[in-house]
Amino acid sequence: MSELIQLTRAPAVVEPDVQYHWPESEFFVSEKHRLVYCPIQKVACSSLKLWWAELMDGANAPFISKNHRGEMIIDHGRLNGCFKLHHQSRQLGLQPLTDEGWFRFAFVRNPWSRLVSVYVNKFLPLHDLAMPVIKAVHRRWKRHPLHSAGQVVRQGLSPLSMQRGLRMTIWPLLRGKEAWHDELTFRHFIEFLETQGLNDTETDLHWRPQYRFLGDISFHYLGRFERLDEDLRTISGLLGIQSTLPVVNATKYARGEELPAECFADAPLSQLRRLPSMPDYRRFYTRDLAQQVATLYRRDVEQFGYEFEG
């Protein structure tokens, strides 16, 4: 359920030339509309940034191009340069963050779903941010070369799992870390996250806990990714505006009956790339993996009221 939050904080005195820090420096701000939006990676932020551009400038086309495959490319650098708080007038000071005359909103997402979205969207095409994870998985494999293989075999105890375990033993020996371009699994990704200090400033934004993006700022409205269109209509109604949310970077997910009845936690990237559409996020989790994510993202789960719907 989305939250319309009642605020009681008194307006702050404007402080010119204030130094903004993350996460406040990333907020989108409109002095004209007295509006603040907090982008969170993998929570429809590409669509919402384009929605913002259309609201502010009447068009978002200047921020969109296409690559040689005809795929949409969003110019996040230009969007950020135009609309981020620290690129706005310094005379605003802290006013957008504290003044009750400014409407502040953000969207949050089910943590289990968000991690699958990161994995599917960034690891299947081997985006740059996947490379450090692959290197870390390979380093761990070199310390315990039979760990991953044995884990897969124990999970499945079938000829297919035996074959996968063998590949995860032989391929890294032959190809080095490049083997994981095909053999990396969602389980590997979650195991990598367990080794990270998710509250560190170096944690990648795509899997940084969502509560950290909100900082200590009070928001009037926290929408839900799971009801994005409806909540954005509510926000638009509160603001007295009309606009349409662009659909970008949307992953095609299959209905349950379109896929074999199996768990994809240990499915290698090479197998997922052959699928016509991606499994529902719940199909990537075993009971243990779901609990691991619940522990890693405990504050997101508790603060935003999410649960794993197995």
C-alpha cells in the first residue's frame, strides 16, 4: 500500500551555497513546481526521469536516442545535469528538502523483485557493473574450486545438475574468469552481496538498500513500483497536472505456464539467454535464498512493509 505521509517539520531558513551530499544531491528538483523526486535505481527511475523531463520541458525526446540495434538509449547524464538538486540555483539552499511548501515523493520496490531485475537487466548483457561481480566470483572459485559445483549437484541431484557442476569445475580452469560470462547464476550474485557491506558508500546504487536513498528527508508520498501507474496518477492529481509515464527498459516476464516448473536460482546466464522471456522473480529463489535476501535487506523489508510472496 502506498503511503501519503503527514509532515509536521517546520519550514527551514534558506541557506545559500550549501554543500549537498548523497543522497540529497541526486534528487530531482523543480523550483517552478516546488517538487522533489528521489530516484532509486531499478525502481522505474528511467521512466520517471523521462516523465519528469516532459513535465518540466514539455518533451523528453532530447534525452532519448537509439543505438545501432534500434534500442532506446536514455541520456542519464543530460537528465541529471538538467534536473539534479546540486545543478539548480544555490540560493535554494535546503529549502526543497525541508520546506512544507515543496512536495517530495519517491517510489520503492519489493527487494526480492528488485534484485532479480538487476540480475536480468545488467548481467545477461554483461553490463560493465557485472564485471566486478564476475571477478569476485572467480576469485572465490579459485579458493574453493569445488564449492560451486558441489552446491549445484546437492541442489539438484540429477543428471542435469551433475552436468552443470562439471561445467562449473572445468570451464573456469580452461577459460579463467571469462567462463562466468556464461556460467554465473543468480545464486552467485546473492552470495556476492553477502560479502559486501551494503551500507558502505562504495556499494553499487543498483543493489544499495532503498532506505538509504531517502536519507533523513521527510517525504509526502512513497509510491510503489508494483502499482506505478496508479500511484503516479495519484501524485499527478495531488499536483494538479496531467502527464503520461513512458515505458522504457521493461523486461519481458513470462507467465507461469510458459516456462518449465523449475527454480532458476542455479540456471547459468547461458541458459537464461535462450529463454524467450524471463521467469517471474519468485522462480529465482529457493527458500534459503529468499531468507538470505530478507536478512540482507531487513530494513527495506521492515520499513516499506514488503514480504516474499512464495
